[in-house]
Amino acid sequence: MAPLLRQARRDELDTIIDWAAREGWNPGLADASAFWVADPNGFFVAEEEGTLAAALSVVRFGETYAFLGFYMAHPDFRGQGIGYALWHYGLSAVGERTVGLDGVVAQQENYARSGFVYSHANFRYGGEVTCAEPPGKELVEVAPVLVPAIIDYDERLSGVRRETFLKEWLKPSEVRLSFAYLRGTAVAGYGTIRACREGHKIGPLFADSDTTADLIFRKLVASTGGGLIYLDSPEPNSAARDLCARYNMIGVFETARMYRGPAPDMALPRIYGITTFELG
């Protein structure tokens, strides 16, 4: 009997995130709410006789772009073609949109067979970091009044309008906090830090200059009191690698950023940390 392919329910996203944690992706403690709000119709599962067998997300950002993540099969159902069937099912739901992904490097050839083209590598860096509070008044905690300007700024750097997602992502909570760097009234950078299954992860870390990125990084780390910190940086941004080296963060693993369709116009020299491997 063929597996049942369908959209996931909200409670099933929690299960999918637990699977990702077992695979070593170290998701945030409160990622599910922001991920779900971004596109409630963008999560898919394969079901075998009432049991979840595989998962996939293809989250849409507007009419021209989507990002693929959470591509996993439960260990009991691997090697049966279930995940591959769900892959095609999920991709068919987004039509002609460009689709991005951060994939396991060893699977690049498989993704290429589905029309994905390699763009660049992203590296996860991690290490024990402690930072003093940086001086100055330019760094402010993100408040609702700043969110529209940050959404516009984010679009200029990421090449994608992520309004619905960011409205949720930027809400402060016990496990997630964001700061913006203001030059006058203009946003010149921003970043988010969130508690994960292990340590804290910074993402995004967007800034107009290396100095601004460093200040935001230090503010984010100081807000948690320091500890185990992770940052997922695009390989083409050498200044991001320098930042990680400066704080003794070492490479943990690498992903392959690939696109099916025209890639968004990302300002990689100003992207020091991507937001997530799951939603881009």
C-alpha cells in the first residue's frame, strides 16, 4: 500500500522538530511557533498505517520563493522510497516558485537531479563564548515599532520578503531575543539569539559593516550571559569567518545552499549569520 502523503498538523510539527534534534540539527526551543506562522500549509508528512514515516517542509515566502527543509524519514522507514515520494509531493505544492535549501553536502547530486543548482556553502560554527556588554546607545532591543523597518532591511539583504515570519520571530520571549543597531533612525543591522536544545544559536546576524556585526554579536552573547554559542555563516563572507575565529568558534558542519530556479539577490557580504537551516 502506498503511503498517505498529506499536510502536517501543528502538533506534528513538534514531532518533526524532535526528529531534527535527533539528527543533530539542534533546533531552537521555541522554533515551532514562528515556523508554523510563516506558512501553515508548508509542512508535509508521509504516513504508513497511522504512523509518521517521513517529513518535509516547503515554506512559501510570497508568490515567487519557497525554502525546503526538514527532509527526513524515520529510521524505521528509510530506504523504501517514502521520503522521495514526499519530496515530490511537497515540491509540487509550491508551483513555479524558486526553491532554496541547505542540504547535506553528500546529497548534492541527488538534489541536482531535481533541478537544484549549487550556490555556496554555509558553515555552522560553535564554541564557548563570553562577551562584555558593548558600549554605546545604538544597540536597542527590538520593539514592535521597529519591526516594519527591520522587515524592509531584511528584504534588502536576504532578497526575500519574510514579513509574516519575522513578525513572530522578532517577538521577545524567555528563549529568544533580538537587537537592532540604529544609525539615527535607520536600521544598520540586527540579530536574534535563541535558546536551543544545546546552547544558544545566533541567527540572523545581518549588518552593514564588520564593526556593526561584531557589536551586535557581542550584545547578543552578553544578553545570555555567554556559554555555548552557534552561528551559521555563509562561506563567501570571509569577515564572518574572521568573527568566528576571533571568538574561538570552530566549524561544526557544512551545508550546501542550492536553488531550483533563479536565486534571490542576497547581500552575502552583509550576512554574517543566516536565520535557520530549516527556513533559510
